[in-house]
Amino acid sequence: MSTRMRFTIWRPLATAAITLLVASFLTPAAAHSAPRESRPVHSYENAIREAVWVDTGLDGDSDGKRDRVAVDIVRPRELAAQGRKVPVVMDASPYYSCCGRGNDSQRKTYDAAGNVVRMPLFYDNYFVPRGYAFVGVDLAGTNRSDGCVDVGGRSDIQSAKAVVDWLNGRARAYTTRTGTTTAEAGWTNGRTGMIGKSWDGTIANGVAATGVKGLKTIVPIAAISSWYDYYFAQGAPLYDSGPDWLSDYVDSPEARARCAAVQQELVDEAPRTGDLTSLWTERDYVEDARRVKASVFLIHGLQDLNVRTKHLGQWWDALAKNGVERKIWLSQTGHVDPFDFRRAAWVDTLHRWFDHELLGYDNGIDREPMADIERHPDQWVTSTVWPPHGTRTATLRPATGDRPGVGTLGLRKGTGTAAFTDDPRLSETEWAAQIDTPTPDKAGFVTGPLTRDLRLSGSSQFTVTATPTTATAHLSAVLVDLGPDTIRDYAASGEGISTLTDRTCWGASTTGDSACFRETAAKAVDVGRTVLSRGWADLGTYADPGKGVPLTPGRAYTLTLDLAATDHVVPAGHRLALIVAGTDRDLIDPPAETPTLTLDLSRTSARVPFVGGADAFARATSGSAAAATPDSRSLDGVRTPHHTYRIP
């Protein structure tokens, strides 16, 4: 892999020709004065505001008419008057009416003519004066659109893809929801960048996975890459509800009345058994990563327990495998937008990214490090590529220690067994707090204090051979950094941020649409341990990750589960722990029974990506003691995250 991102600098052919002609008459200094940054020279207050309804080609609500999705547009009037075509920044969302966007929960508002007055977030305020159009799309079944919400399926994705097609002259739009007067997109050059957090970013992933022409870049923030993995972890349910609940949550009142069949399909085809059905395979964008032509700037919180970091890991790896141009930011937060954890740097970086990808400006962003990673609150480091060069997987093996339930973790194959009984009342935070104490609810394995820093970067896997006492059993595997640190309090209500009263402004404002938003600050907490990666599974999926079966008590089963992606440095003096247990309270739902599981340690291991591989682990653990005295400050970890996330 190259040490730099690979980009193609785009310029309109006419512009390139003019540049060459003018350059022949200019001095060398003048000839190299191509623009490097778009400037806010156009009026936001006088911008053109209009609405069109794009024909999706579907009839999701089965009313005999093709669905049209509402598209609200804000674009520079001056450039339109000059006949100059502009690129598009686009956010397709189900939340513009029902729930709001951003930390201020903004919704769209309209004037008497039905044109948008307030567009949520800062994108239109900031980018329209700089020569972009902003397009806000109501997904099918939401706000002013026809059709039904199908939670990441064909209707959701086609809602946005059809708009990209229309912007590139391949689809039809109308000036009203039911009329016959068509609307053309002659004002745009078709070059589109999609952006959005959570469900919005998920739509960007899904549209990119269609390979649609004209979509040049996507910026998915805390986005889903496979909807199955939003609701299940290899058969273990993450929530007590399915996509039907989420669809009903965002449906417009009209859609609720006409979309009963779609709702029922979301119930029937998404069984709570966790079996992988055709509904889920349709909503797996990772499988279609080979079709992605757009560049990807991915942002995710490493402690996001809503859209968990398995989504970023598997999407990133698939994009890398297929040679997609990409960039990444990884924060210490939970489910938080970068506008609220690194505002000034975010706006500047996003500006340069869109200038490069949509305007073709050679501003150097393609020559900067691929990854920005938050190590401590508001303290960031970079990596030329991610995961870094030299990252290799090491196989870590648990072994018995001096006390039952408190074992060791190293490179040598272990022997013997360890056992625990599922206790749904306990979570990863309680397990980690009792890591040096034998308890019946977990099996813990710990290195000695590290003699040098050890960096984990990427996704891990955990393989276990376990014998259950019941016909159903769930497994959790957790990696923990044992040692004092200051981190963002991702389990608090702000998931690592505090919202302040002061406001800062990012773009131009009008009476109806302010570009000023409440400031935030990092909410930090001192801890004695940090959970850095997690994974879960139903043991009944041992033979097929997509289908669970009843277990035979007393029989041993071997299963491999994924541990979520991370980038974390375990400092010298800290210890690295692997905890194996049952139900992780508030993060997965418990099984039907309460099993005791016995682990065969000779057939249990974790494959963990370290910078430097197994050699780095060996060096960091050489000469360290097998046990350590707990930190004298007896710091707690974060509180147990509450099981409230059902809304991406």
C-alpha cells in the first residue's frame, strides 16, 4: 500500500484548456496561482431556494403511482445568473421532520410557497456562499416524500440514488409532489458529495455501494455498514426491538397509514432469533464495497455503543481491499458528530476535502496523513496510513493462573479450563473492576505490567471452545487497558461532550436560518481501566454465523466472533486484559436460559492487531510480572452505558 492516499485531481476540461492557454502568456509565478480554497463570495441571503420531487422509479406504498421524494435545494444565485454550474453537497435523511438534526435538533422549516427557510446543520450556511449547492433529501416515507421507510433497504437507498441520477440528467423530477411539470438540474455539473451522521451517513454508504455515477465522495459519520450488525452480534440480539420499530419512529403520519405491508415485512423478515435472512443481505453494504467509486472520509467514535465500531472496521477493510481512496478520523467519543468534538478543525478539514474532491483544487489534503486519532480528550495524533505500516496480527492465548478465574495472557498456548456462569445483571464495567478477583460471572486473563507502550490498531477476532450447561448461551469477549487514564466520559448523556451556552457561527445567516450553534467541550473522567474493544455472539451460531441452533448441554463448541475495531495505546506500566463472560448488560440481551460455560483454554485465543505484531507484544511483556497490585488510587471506570440506543 502506498504511504499516501491516491487521488485524481479533477478540473473541467474547459478550465484546464484555458489554464494552459493563459499560462503561456503569464510569468511562471502567475501561472501557478490556481485557486486552493473556495471563498464565501456569494450571498446566502439571496440564494435560490427551491423544491423538486424526484421520481424514484419505485412504488413502495403500493398506491399504483411511482414514489417521489422531496428534495430541498439552496444554491448561489450569482452563479446561476452567470450560467455557471456548481457541485452539490447532499444530506439524505429520515430525520428532517420527525426528530431533528445535530446537537440543536434542528428541523426543516418552509415559507408559504413551500421552499425551505431553515436547513438543519451548517452545511448550507457554509458551503453555498463558497459556490456549492446544498441538497437536503427527505427519504421515502418521511416529511414531504411519498413511499415507505424500509430501514436501509431498496427504498431508502433508491431515495437518494435517484437524486444523484437526477443531478446527472438520468432521472426525472417535478416541481410539485403530484403535478406534471418537470424540473431540470441544469444548474449543476452533477459532481455530488454525500454527508451525514448515523442513518444519514448509512445512506451515503449504501448509495456509494451502488456505484452510481456522479457521486464523487461520501463523508459517513458514525454510520452503519450492515444493518444486521446494528441489530445483532452473530445471533445475539443487541436490542429488544427490530427495524419495524425504527421505521414507525420516522415515518410521516401519511406513511404510517399506507405502509402496513412494509412494516409487516420488517417484522416477518427480521426474526428475533438473529438468523440472517434476505432482508439483512439486501442491507449489507460491505458485500458491495467493490462497486464503490467515490472517495470516503470516514468519522467514528471509538466508544460508539449505538453504531458500534464493527461497522467502521469491516467497511474500512472492504474499502481498502478494493483500493478506494479514503481518510479517517477516530475520536474517543460515543455517537457524536465531529462538529461537536473538534469543531474548528472539522470545518476546515471538511472544507478542504470538498474543495479537493468536488472542485478539483490541489490544496494538499491528499498528501496529509490518512488518519487522525484522539489519544486523550482534545489531544490528537496522526498516522500516515491506517492501520499503520507494520501492524500485524498476534495470537494471544489465555492460560490458568495462580487463582481460578484470574488467568494470564501471553503468546504460549494455554492448558486447562476456566468456567463462568452468565449473570445478566453485570456488565463489562463490573467485570473489569473485578479483574484481579475471582468471581463466578467471568473468566479474566491478564498480562503483567507492560515494559513499553503497546499499540493496537484495527479489528480483532476471538476464538473459543466452550461447553454449555444449557441449550442457549451468549458469549462476550472484551479487551481492557488496566491502568489510570483520563478519557472522554462516553457513557455520560453527552457521550463525551458537554454542551455550553455560548454560540459560534460557521457560515452566513438569515433571519430564518442561523449559522450559529452552541459550543461544546470535552467531558473527561479519570479512570482506572478502559474497555477498548468488545465482541458478542450466540454460541448457537458455531456452525453458521447466520443461523443459530439449539445447543446440546455438555458438548463442546468452537466459535469465532469479531471484536470491534479500535486504535489504542496501552502505556508502559499498564496491563492488557481479555475477559470472557456471558451477557454484557445493556449491550446485548440475555439468552433464554442461564448457562454455565467451561472454556477449553488450549483451544481458545484472540487474534489482535499490534503495531509491530507478536514481536511488539513479546517485547512489551518481557520481564513483566504475572500479576500486579491494583492502582492505589482505586479509580473507577466509566459508568455502565444505558440500554437506550435504538435510533441510529
